[in-house]
Amino acid sequence: MATLNGVEIEDTYVESCEITSSQILVTSLTKDIALANAQRLCRGIITFSPIEGFLGNYVSPSETPDRRPGFYVLLRGMRSMDIDTKKGRETFEEAFTNLLCLTPHMPTIAVFNAVPKEKTAFASDAGQVVRLWGDGFETKAKVQGRQIFHIPVMTGESIIEKSFVITTSFDGALEISCQDISSALLATKAAAERVLDEVKGAFVMHPFGGVNGAKIGAINYKTQKATTTTFLCPTIRNKVPETRVPEGVNTVIEYLVWALDIATVKKGLKVSLDTITRIPGIKRISSFNQGGLWGKHKIQLREIIEKSQNARA
Amino acid sequence: MATLNGVEIEDTYVESCEITSSQILVTSLTKDIALANAQRLCRGIITFSPIEGFLGNYVSPSETPDRRPGFYVLLRGMRSMDIDTKKGRETFEEAFTNLLCLTPHMPTIAVFNAVPKEKTAFASDAGQVVRLWGDGFETKAKVQGRQIFHIPVMTGESIIEKSFVITTSFDGALEISCQDISSALLATKAAAERVLDEVKGAFVMHPFGGVNGAKIGAINYKTQKATTTTFLCPTIRNKVPETRVPEGVNTVIEYLVWALDIATVKKGLKVSLDTITRIPGIKRISSFNQGGLWGKHKIQLREIIEKSQNARA
Amino acid sequence: MATLNGVEIEDTYVESCEITSSQILVTSLTKDIALANAQRLCRGIITFSPIEGFLGNYVSPSETPDRRPGFYVLLRGMRSMDIDTKKGRETFEEAFTNLLCLTPHMPTIAVFNAVPKEKTAFASDAGQVVRLWGDGFETKAKVQGRQIFHIPVMTGESIIEKSFVITTSFDGALEISCQDISSALLATKAAAERVLDEVKGAFVMHPFGGVNGAKIGAINYKTQKATTTTFLCPTIRNKVPETRVPEGVNTVIEYLVWALDIATVKKGLKVSLDTITRIPGIKRISSFNQGGLWGKHKIQLREIIEKSQNARA
Amino acid sequence: MATLNGVEIEDTYVESCEITSSQILVTSLTKDIALANAQRLCRGIITFSPIEGFLGNYVSPSETPDRRPGFYVLLRGMRSMDIDTKKGRETFEEAFTNLLCLTPHMPTIAVFNAVPKEKTAFASDAGQVVRLWGDGFETKAKVQGRQIFHIPVMTGESIIEKSFVITTSFDGALEISCQDISSALLATKAAAERVLDEVKGAFVMHPFGGVNGAKIGAINYKTQKATTTTFLCPTIRNKVPETRVPEGVNTVIEYLVWALDIATVKKGLKVSLDTITRIPGIKRISSFNQGGLWGKHKIQLREIIEKSQNARA
């Protein structure tokens, strides 16, 4: 079995799911306020929400359209919203537009499209709906080739770009076996921070990076669509024959990276693996896959750590 | 006109809306994680969401059922969810239960009912739905007279109480006229922090305390249910005859406090007013009311500041 | 051996050292700024500094002399500054006054004496020196029976109380044996937060609560006054016959609480023990004492945990 | 008079003082701990301390010698420590070494020299003193061409590089006239954050960026070496004929950037000016100089903003 920084990496693959999504840039007067505003859009956890949001890189004022600090946000639809069907796209667009309609409430916010040209798939004039908040007092303008609306609000103006892009994004999940929860939380937080700092275009679950995963379907409660990953739960390892939790492992944590393309997900997983394996108490890293039920794309862990080791050499 | 710390307080009232709600306590392994978990439930802004969440007091391990740090969260439904009708209660209960179903994903979380006995209205066994996540491996237990479920998850166990309470809560909004946005943000953040620290049972919009408000209906876009509060927008004061924004005011911010009873909303507004009026650049405080369209309960600003001044004397 | 929450507590005592000190209250325009200003005074680690500072409770605007948010700071001298001798007191007073002379540089700061009446020992008119910063433009005033100076500064005014109190304070150190550093850091941070939140008058090393300890003198480098606690270092346990680090312990961390009286130190250690022993990966708690070389006061761990268990029963 | 983003910039120069200094890199297990450790070294304010420390850029694990997250710290001596004299260098080296001797107390810390080759002036084997903390159990190693010591400590090991560099650094101070303190604090915090994010090798006063300045000498208290900048204090403008505080300005704040070379100070001031002038409530920017009494190097504000405007065009 391969190892990285002394930690075992199982020779398996990450099952990545491509889902209808959009990527936006949220700027505000200061970095603190931009973060608070962006986080308010980073809600939901996929199993139950029409749209889930994840936090991306900080973008410095030198690189934003309005010269104010900002953060990227990835807005990701449900698996049922198929980008290849008109209905799938429309369902996503409606949920996406509804979410953007919250933004004029947020002090000093501006919201820009942030899907790069090469990932452009379908256009959405979501901004045309959001601007109606202005009740006829909103005004048009151009900033760096972007068509935007200035919407008057109590604190001044709220900015929304006219056109956004509906495209797809990819996920990548690691399954990290740890001695205890302290190591798990320290490791996934450190990895998520490093991804946001170093990997342009990657997104994480802010601030702790990790969640308890789900399996599709159920063993006992047959009508449930998703339930706990019984084979990865330390407290019931003696009751579950197919358990994958060895002695000495008291916590398993699922750690995720998202991006508009698989190459960026891989870069995110690579620095995450380097960070996570350097934290004391991490026992083994794998990825649980559901035989294609979750996603069609495969990311081999072996390939990622080979790159890591070459980079180090 | 009355003044507090040298700032004008208009002689008007806050229009408070009573809405179907529940109040929960979220605990976790550490304060940081408890806060991150609680905030993930504090999503939404009322105009568009079935449930909006607000952050409440930190609760120290000495006072929580599981001796771990926690935060209160107020979950508030939509105006259409009438607690006096079966349908209203059921619509709220469904949205509430869906939201709680996210919690087993969150590392180390426990979720307890936090509605005090005297505010109990209707019971909801939402925990009976959430526990199904355990796929038959969840177990029952009693903690301090509470019936709880231990749900096995990857990081260990997720705790959910069996029964919650559906009741009502109240809001209270101030309209703060400021020289500029810097004063507005400093003041509302300071006020929100102080409310969480000093007023037991009060809730705020964390961390900045303030939003851009909405008016019901529209002047120009007649089909819109809610639009910007045109008469409070500084940038269009010259285009709106009914403007309430005087010269020298470049920002107005709406600041809100919520609680399960009006007395606590008043206490929250009282310390908020004391804090806000001490920040340089605050020009005038009022509350915009919609003639009963928003809510039936009235909180007189005069009454609140009289209490403030007595407390000081 | 006694246990608390399943963790072994050695039957030994904490050796507490009484040292010449003062306690101040730092307030500022907002909580964030008050914290930044207070932390700038919390410098130093005893072995080398004339004064070391520790962070205390947040004090809400309702309870501060100037109705602004504040934090307590404990300023603690060196062991050589004997409060019973004129020279000891003068050496402390000089270092204390020098430190306070930094405060007019800090935006919006006010500094008040915070030694309670019953702990008053010697008075120091340190504020009379600090006020000279005003170059003749400072003014006198009275606030709640306190004589203060308003010193004009660029951002407005800096406030300093005229008289401070020189008294003594006590420390209390735990030695926490952990599976790994992740548990150690999570546990001591959580304990330090809880002490600041629950134990009035207690102080901690903010924000992580823990340090690497020192032993007085040396084994090999005879001229060194203090060196690493060789018998508590995991990486050299095989080279040090007197090691107290068992197999399975990869980190030991020293965790400290300070206060103006031993009773408060005990209360701080009590909630700290309750918090630390609930974090997974904590193996054993003790306190290393130096046979009275460090301090003359003894705090029995047994006594503290008995109180803990009674409180719980 | 020139303007930037609508704010007046006085046509004057910043008086920059070259002072004996060193630059180090502090790494730790996680970013949070690295920041806490680095900040503990960023103590003091020049008027009274032998060494003052300032926070620099975050350095990602991909770029640090030990692959852990880190922060730069600039350690700056007193004006009396002349690098061109043996005594000046020795006085700095002693204070610098004393400060580094605190580091083995800090959990998981490593301290590396961070003076670039081209700024190397004098070598200091400060690490040879710090390593004595290991009491003979410390060991030597090489990391990326650096000679380091592993010092056993309770939490594991503390790392110190053997050789550091004594060189000089430069400061640059702006004087920012603001409508009120809210604008001042928002602006200087935002500027300081942006400098750390965008300008490699620059240092700021973390986290608020601003201080109340000092003038050398006094008007009334002739024996004082430094006193408040009377001509910049808003509350006494009517008592000081030479006041530079116009009506409408209620706060002036001094904002500083430091670096090992003047070019980096200029870059830091450039992005700071761009950020500060975009915050509402900023009235005018200047720099007060003391006719060469403070420093011999001049940075023309005009030159900096010309670059800003070209960069924007």
C-alpha cells in the first residue's frame, strides 16, 4: 500500500459527480463583510437542498471588477437538475435566481459572474430578476465589459451583474480515518484553509472542511433515500459485518473539494493530502465509492500522491 | 424629540410580527465547532425562505444537557404558516424537520429543544424523523429528563432530541440613519455582540446585525411582492418625494432583534440603542412601520429609552 | 488513582507562586478593538520579561466605568520583585508604568484599575506618569468615583486612571499528557475559553491556553537558569531515566490559570479539568512541582476534582 | 492638490527611518497556532521597547522549509542601536536573542531566518543561545541547506535555525484625516489586510493597522522625550495654534508599513492608499514629518499615487 508522510493511502479512486452549477464572485466594502455575505450563500448540504453553496478563494481588490475584496462562491444544484435537459437547467436557474434575490439585503454586496469563458455552457439573465428589487430606480452600467445593475438600498447600492453562466462542477471526497476527533478536525480545517489559499478555483466546506458522509439508500429503513454510512461508523463497528473501521480508529471524517473542472479538484486533493498526512493521529486515507451510483468520474488516489511525491523530490 | 447619548430617537413604534417558530440548542465538541454548526442553520432571509435562522446566546458547558459548549438558534417560519391552523403548523413542521435532517452531517453536533416550558404551544416529534438517518443503529437514551437519540455517524455520534416545540416568536427592527456605512457596520456589529452577551433569549443576525430592509409591494413593479424601501435609500433621495433620508445621512441600516417574547425583544433593543448611540456618526434612530401590514404588535421607542435613562441614573 | 470523566488525575498538588502584580481593565470603542489593545499588553513569558500579561474576562458595557466593552488584563512581575520590600515594589512599579505608557498609542483605549478593594495592598500613581503624554493638554475628570485623565490623541482621547494598585497574584499549572498534539491544543483552547467565560477574575494564556514548561536550572548546562523540562519531553523519553512520559503519550502540555487569589485559581482549574477530560485523546493529568522551589502554596488536585464530582452529582 | 479616488492627498513626503532589524519566519502545526505564536513576538511600540515586532505575510506550507504554515515577523530595534557600530549591533543582538529565547515555550513552533541574501549584513548565531534550552538533548540537523536545532519540549520539538541576519528596515507612516473613528478603523484594518495579502515582504501593525502617533520632545513638559502629536489631536484643535486638524475631521490616525527595503514600503503604501481612499468618511491623507529628526529617507506621496493611477489606467 502506498504511503504519504507515513500515512497509508488506499489504492482506490474518488468517485466524482458532475452537477449543474454556477460560480459567482461576492465583493463587499471590507474582507470581513465580504466573507459574512458569501457565507450566507454557502448554506445547505446536498441531500436536502435545491442549491448548496461552498466557499472559494479570497480575491484581492487588485483583481476584482469593483476594486473591493471578494470571495468566490460555488452554487451547486441537485443531481436531478440535468444540464443536458431544458427542464434540468430551468429548475437550477429558478433556484439559483431565488438565491441571488437574497443578495440586495446584504450590506454593500456586489455579485458578479465568475465562470471562466472556457467553462461557459448556458447563459442566465438572473440579474434581470434580481434588479427588480430596485422597483424602477435601479440603473444600468458597464464595469470592465460587464453589464451590471446598481440597485438602491438602505446602506447605499447593491450591485448585480446581468448575466450569469450555468455550467457543471465536480466534487472529490476523501475518507480520513483518525485516532480521534481532535486530529480529524485539526486536519480537515488545515487542509481546507490551504486549498483556499493555494488552489485557484477550488471550493471547500468552510471552515472545518469535513462532514459525516451519507450512503445512498438504507439497510433497515428501506424507504429512506439516504442514511448514515454504517460501514464507516466507529461506534457500531461490532454490529456491522462490512465495517471498514479498524481498531484504533475512533473517528472517520469525509473531506471534500469542489471545482468547475476535475483538474482543479485533483490539485485541491493533492495539497489536502499533503496537509492532512502531516497532522499527528491520522491513520489511513481512502475514498468510499458507490460503484458509480454517486458519479461517473474517477480520480485515482495513487495518481495524486505520485504527483505529490514528485513535487517534493 | 427624545435623545439618547445625544442621538435623536424618533417618537414612533416598532411594528413587531409574531411568527410560527422553534428554538433549539446546538452543542458540539468545542465552541468553534458549535458556532460553525449553528451558523449553518442560520440561513435565509425571510422574504424567500421557508425557514430563516438566527443566532442566539452562547451557552456554557455548565448549563447544557451534555456539558459541552452550545449556541441557541431561533428557527422562524414564513408569515403564511399560521400557528392557529393545522395547515400552518404542518407546513412549518415539515420545513423545520427538513432543516434538522441536515444536522447528522455536522461533526460532533447535538440538537436539543430549547423552548422554555412557559412558551410551549405544540409538540413536534421531529427527532423521530431525524433519527432515521441511523438506519436502525440509532439508540435511545435519557439525559436530564430529555428523550434523545444517539445516531452513529462517521465522526462518532450525532445527538437529536425526540421532541421539539412549535411556538411563536417576535421581531423588532430599528432604522438607523448614519453619516456613512463605516459607522453603520461598526454600530450594528457592536450592538449584536452585546445583545448576545447580555440578553438571555435574544437573537440577532450574526455577525453584522444589519440588513437592507424591504417594503411590502412596489411602486413601479406592481407584480413584485416586496421591493427595496425606496423612501430610505440615500442614493435616490432626490427622485423619491416621500424620502425619509435627510442631507448628511449616507447610509440607513435596518437592525433587528428576535425572541420568543416581546419583553426580551425590548431588552435587546434597549441595550442595542445604548450601544448604537455611543458610536460616532450615528445621526438618528427610528423604525419604519407599515401601518400594521407587517405586524400587529407595537413597541414604543419612547418606552425603551425611558427605561435606558432610568437604568443609567 | 482518582479519575474525572474517565481520565486519570494524579494524586499530587499544584505548586502556586505568589508574585507582585496588578490587574487592569482595558476598554475601547468595540469589543474587537478592546481585545486587540488588551492583547498587545499580554506579552512576555515569565522566564525573560520584567512583566508578563494575561488575558481575563470580557466585561460588558453595562459593567464598565465608561459603558464601553472591555477586557481584564493581569500584569505579573518577576519573582525577584518582592512586594514586601521597597525595592521589589519599586522595580515592579517602574516596569508596570513603562508598560502603561504604551497605551496612549492604542486607538480609543481607556485603562482603569481593576484590583478589588479587598486585594488592595500598595497604591501606585502610574497614571500621573502616563498622563504626561498629553504634554499639558490632558484634563482631569471623575468617573464613578475614579480620578481619570483625558489625554488628547490623534484618534480622539485616551483615558488613564490616576491610581492603580500593586498587589500579588497566584498561578496554577496542570501537566496534561495527551495522545497527540491535536488533542492537547483542542483541550487547552477549550479550557481557556471556558475559564474566561465562566470564572470571574481568572486569567489565561490566550488563545491556546498551553505552553511548553520550564524547569529551574539544568542537568547539563549548569550556567542556565532555566531549561526544558527534560523529564516531560516525549521525544527524549528513552534518554532520560527520570522521564514521566509513558508510552502512548506523544505530547505533554502545561496549562495555566492565574488570579489575584487562590480560590479563583482553583475555580479556574476546576472548570478546566472538566473541559480537558472530556476531549478524546487526553490520557492523564498531573502537575509537576519543584519541591517548593517554584512556589509555597499548594493546591491539591484531589480537592478540586472532589468539588467537580459533587457539583455534578 | 492631488486626489485619489476623490480624496485629497497632500503634496508632501513620508519621512522614513532606517533601523537595525531582523526578519524571521515563524511556522507551526496549523495557521491559527502559527499566527498566535507570531503575534506573541509582535509586541511593543517603539517609544519604549528594545525590540518591536510587526506581522508580515502568511507563508503557505508549499513555501516554508518545514512544509508547515507560517508568518513572517519583522523585529526592529531602537534608533540608538546603530548598525554601523559594534555596540549598536551588539545591543540589538542581545535583545533579539532574548526575544527568540521565548520561542521554545510556544507549542509546535519553528523559527527560521527570513532575511533574503541580498539584504544580508551581519550574521548572528542567536540560535546557538536558544538551543541551550535543550539542556544537552537538542540535536542538529539540516533542512534545505539551513542548519537547525531540534530542541525537545513537552509538546514535541521546538525548531530554531542556528544563524540569523542583522540588517536594517524602513518604515513609512501616513496621517489619515477622517470624519470619525469608525471610518478610520475600517480603513486602516482593510489596508493592513490588503498589504499582508498582496505585498510580499511588507509588515503592518496587526490587526488594526493604525496608532496614535508621537512627536519627538514636548511643548510644555520639556523633560519628556516624546509626547502626543498635539497639532493632530482633534479635541484640542482650538487650543493649539499650529493645529492641522480642520473642521469636519474628528479623528486622525497614523497608519504604518514596514519592510527591509524602501521599494517594498512604497508598494505597501500604494495599495494602502488605494484601499483607504475607497472607504467613505476619509477626508484627506498626508504624512507628518519632523524635518529629518525622525528619518533621513523621503518617500513622496505624489510619486506613489502617480503609480497608482497609472496602474489603474
